[in-house]
Amino acid sequence: MWPLYFLLNKILKTDDEEKDGDHMNVGAGCCHFELSSDNRIGHDAVLPRSYFVQVLHINQLFSWDCGLACVLMALTTIGINDCSIQNLAELCCTTSIWTVDLAYLLQKFSVRFSYYTVTFGANPNYSGETYYKEQLPTDLLRVDMLFQKAVEAGINIRCRSISGEEISRWILSGKYIVIALVDQYKLSQSWAGDVIVPGLYGNDGGYTGHYVVICGYDAGADEFEIRDPASSRKHSKVSSKCLEEARKSFGTDEDLLLISLEESRKKQNYSVL
């Protein structure tokens, strides 16, 4: 009944026993880029103890557009300033935003990125989650189709789990920022009172999918700096332990969009059509 999900994830389980870096690489084209040392920053690289990318904090407008706000933060960071959340919403054409939708948005702006996930396609096992059960039945076909067309669209999808150490090294290199799917309830209980959009905590503490931008890391404190589009805080810090729990929660598929600042900043003359 779920051929795409079960077929490809069976392949992932087999490949998981291998010791090479990436389990599956789907897509190559204008958005593809390679990290050094088998898609990771080399362990012998000299990295600072802390690094923070200046990312403008942008608030979401509704309960569903946190991902669009994160994409907009990424675009402004690399110098694309003639865009708005409304523009992105028009390009996206849905209010049920998945990470693959965000990947297609980044691709439209020729942003250099890689998409990491542990699930290729929509996961039908989430049908019992309150957060998913309303939209999942109608989204399954649409999301699976987007994944299937990823190669043609030039979207680089890598199916494997990413460790917190890898994220910290990416950030400390100064070359990347990350858009991550997290369980908002697990991530931001400490600043729940600062949430600007009503209703984001309305499911009795169950899984709440939410996107944030990871833009800094302090090795001494073992903390990441994030931009949370649902928070009134322009600068938020979260422990690596808390972030790991939030982004690896059941429901996230450990989705990450690794955005290259170096490559993308070389682009010029962007415009929203």
C-alpha cells in the first residue's frame, strides 16, 4: 500500500550496516554540493571554539508558516533580500509544509544545499499522531511525488541520520547554517511564554512539528544558537542535549537542510518571479 516508503526504507536498513558516510544520495544538479572528508568537515580541521552566523530573526505569521520564515531567514543571510513570506507562500501553493517543500523553494532560488532525512517520502506510521492525522491522508501522494521528482528537480537528498557533533562542526566551519525540523514542545518549553502565535501548544504536549534555523555553536557551553520564528526572542540558545531530543523526536524524520553560505553568496541578481 505504501510502495515508495517501504521499498526505499528497506534499502536504507540494508545500507545502514555499511560504514561509509551516506546511505543514499538522490539527486544531483544545481543544488548539489559536497562537503570535505566524505561529506563532513574533516576531523583534523582547525575550528574555533565558538562561531555565530549573523542571521536576521524573522517571525512566522501563522501557525503553519514557520518553515517559510526559516527559508526567508536563510535567503536574507545569503543576500537575497527581495522576498517575503507571502512570496514564498505563493510559490509553495500549500499550507501543509513539509521539508521537501522547503527544499523545492531553496532550489527555486538556486541556493546550494543538501537535504538530510532518515525517511524517503511521507511516513504513514505518523497517521496516529494528532499533529499529522488531519493532513497526512491527503499529503501522502503529494509528498511522495515530490520525492520521486527530486532527481529531475536537481535536489540533493541524503538519507542518513546526522549527529549533533556533525552539526556543530558544520556551524564552527563558518560555511553553513541549518534549517531543522524539531518537536517544538521538546525544544522550547522553557520559553513557551514567549511564543507569538496562539495555538502552537494546543495538542496537550504531543508532538508539534516546527522549523528553526541553527546558526551558532559554543563548544564551551555546549549550546547552539537558533532563530525560532515562533518566539519573540531574537536570539535563543539551546543545549545540544535538548536540541538532539527535539530534532530526533518521533515525527521529525530527523530532517535537516544544510545550506552552504560560501557557494550561495557567489550568486547574484536574484528576483522573485
